[in-house]
Amino acid sequence: MTFRKVDIIFVVLALLVVGGVALLPSPRDRNPKVPANSAHQAVTMEKDCLACHVPTGARPLPVQHPKRQDCLHCHARVQG
């Protein structure tokens, strides 16, 4: 099987696109980390976040925050 010049160009461009998408920052890279204080270290399940982060809680989420229930998908825990 012989490759034409156009085939090689297509493969190179496809690899560049896949590589570029892989290098995009994930939501976890852009969002604030979970604080390393004792209240947040005690959280074991994501639904526990809603004890404080509801409209009537101690630290309500901003209005523009997405209505999601999977907090640790976007907010990484601080290592250490």
C-alpha cells in the first residue's frame, strides 16, 4: 500500500488536532481548589458540600455557578 502526499498531510493534521485537544486545560486546572481547612477535609461525599454551599447556607454559590452536584469533578482537593 502506498501513501500519497495528501494522505500523510491528513494524518499529520489529525494528530495535531488530537494533540491540541489533549493539551487543553481541564476544568480542574482553571477552578479554585477545595480549601485545605478542617471543614473541607471532613467532606467525604460531594453531597456534603451542599451543607454550606446552598442559597441559604454559610457560603452560597455565586449565581453564575453551574447547577451541578459533582463538585469534585471541577474542584480538585489540595494535595498534602
